[in-house]
Amino acid sequence: MNKNLKKNIYLDYLFRFLSNFNLCDAIWVLYLGYQGLSLWQIGVIEGIFHATSLLSEIPSGALADLLGRKNVMIAGRICGVISSMFMLFSDHFWQFGIGFVFAAWNYNLLSGSEEALLYDTFLALGEEKKYFKTNGRLNFVVEVSQGISVFIGGLLSEYSYVFCYLAAAFVEILSVLVCCFMKEPERTQEKEQKISVREHFVVTYRILKGNREVLHILFYYSVLFAFYTSLFFYSQQFYYERGFGRAAISLILLGMGVCSCLGALFSERLCRLMGKRACYLGGIMIAAGMIATAGRTAAVSFAGFGLSSFFNAMLYPLQSEELNSRIPSGQRATIISVSSMFFSVVMIVLFPLIGWAGDMAGLQDVVWMAGAGLLVFHIVYGKLSRRL
């Protein structure tokens, strides 16, 4: 049994690489613009994604806790294939919206399940202390995968957007095959099949209600990650408006992927060195990087974007460790999914707002204002949280 469970760890490296090999992340904003959508419509499309996530996150996490992480992960990747097909064959706003609904289900079904399966594997092996270090390495794999995929996706889009979405569907099918070889930890099955869905939600609600630290972690990191995610996706149009072609933009995003890889790689060291202060330093650096991204010269812009990318990636393992150490195994996938739900709430408001403001004033001004807004949030919320 231990030998089979240990395979989960090695298989998860491959699964994380494939599930984050998102060839269309570097081009979907440009693709929708190519299809005739304005920035505010693109913002609404992304809002549909996060509205779906908001409604689906807790149920998807409960399914992972009650029916098994592995089964839910496979279902998620199948939704990813369907999403790619909708994006490829659609030519209308609402058809693209349906494609993003399936993309959200793909995200929802994976968001808590992957981490919960890995953490429960370490628990079953009696090696949970190794989780943080392994999760940092997995985050490094994720950043490498995303960096390579956005570069390849940008190059493929120079020839045809069709190639990107067909290749994306093929990678999603490969990840399903990898997931089939994983083993569900017995302790997950034994504990979680004994409770009803209603009891599951009642226990989860009690955990959140009685734990201010968990609520603080969920809210604070969701805001930081939402601002950086908005910067990352709108950077496609941002640099396109500054005269860069799709291949050049893919190179820029590849460079940001390298910065993210370094952030993931040094996450454990920085957190060990700085302790809890690491999360606040990361927030300040993401905000400062966003402001610099709007700089007039390309060098300043790239440096700012890279700074935000580094510290955004550095914070992911820290958030995961802080959450997993404060929640019981039976509700782990559900509460990790609640984290994604908080993120979706912020994105529903923030992403369309940035798109609308970009149409009105241009992304150049909007990016630095978003960075300044995040800096103000960080300072105010930091002071308020210390008083609570």
C-alpha cells in the first residue's frame, strides 16, 4: 500500500505539469479580441468563469471529499476538453461564455482535489512534514509548465489559433490518463463516506465560523492573487497595444514564467527566513511590481512584471501550508475550494472593472492605478487585521 501511495507523489509531478500546460493562457484575450469582443466583453466572459466558480466551488470540493479526489480530478479534465472544443468552434459571445463555464468546472474540480489528494497521501504515509517542501517543488513544476506552455501557445497562434485549442485538448486527455494511475488514500475513503452532504457543509461552516485565521488567509490571499491574475491576462492586450506581436508577447510571458519559477523555488527559503512577514512582503512587492509594469520604458515594465510574478509564485506554497495546517482532513478539499470561491468573488468584480476602465482610459493608466489600489488595500488591511 505504501509503495502504491508513494507513486501518487511522482505521478502528481507529471499531472501538475500536464494540467497546467495551458497553451491558450497566453492568447485567449487576444483570441476573443480577434473574434470581435471588446475589453469589457472579455471581462464579462472572465466574470462568467468566476461566477460559475463561485457557484460550483463548494459543491465540487464536497464531491472531492465525499466521492474521492481522483474521480473528481478526472471529471475536471474532461470538462477542460469540452471547454477547448467550445472555444474552437464558437463565434458568438454566449457560446464563448458556455466554453468558460466548462473551463470553470475544470478549474473547480481540480482546485481542492489535487492538493487534498497529495496532503492525504502524505498523511497516510506518516510523512506530512514533507508536504510543504514537496508542494513548493510542485509549484515550481507548475510555473515551468505554464512558462513553457504560454511560449509555445504564442508561437502556435502565429500560425493558427486552431492549433492552440486542438493541442490544449490533447494535453488534457493525456492528463486524464496519468490521473487514472493514481491511488486514493484509504483514510480519505473510510472517513468521508460515512457522512452526508448536509453534515459535511455544517461541519465546514462551523470550521470557518470559529476560525478567524482561516478567514483571514482566504480573504487576504484571494485579493493578492486576483490582482496579479488580472495583470497577467490583460498583459496580452497591454503589450499588444504597446506594439508587441504575439510571438514577442509569448517571449515576455515566458520571461515572467522564469521569474515565477524562481519565486516557487525560493519560497521555502524566504518563508523560513522571514516567517509570517513573508506574506506581507509578497503583497507589497506584487503591488509595487504592478505600478512599475505601467512604466513608460520596456525595461522598467518587464522588471515590474517580473517582480510581481516572482512574489505571486512565492506566496502560493505559503498559502497552501497555512490553510492545510489549520483544517481537518475530512473538510480539506472543501475549504481549499472555499479559497477558490473567495478568489472568484474578487475576480467577478475586479476583472470586468479593469476591462471597462481599459476601454475608457487605456490599459497603461489602469495597470498603475490597480497597483496603487492594491498597495492601499495591503496597508489598510494589514493595520485592521492586527487590531482584530
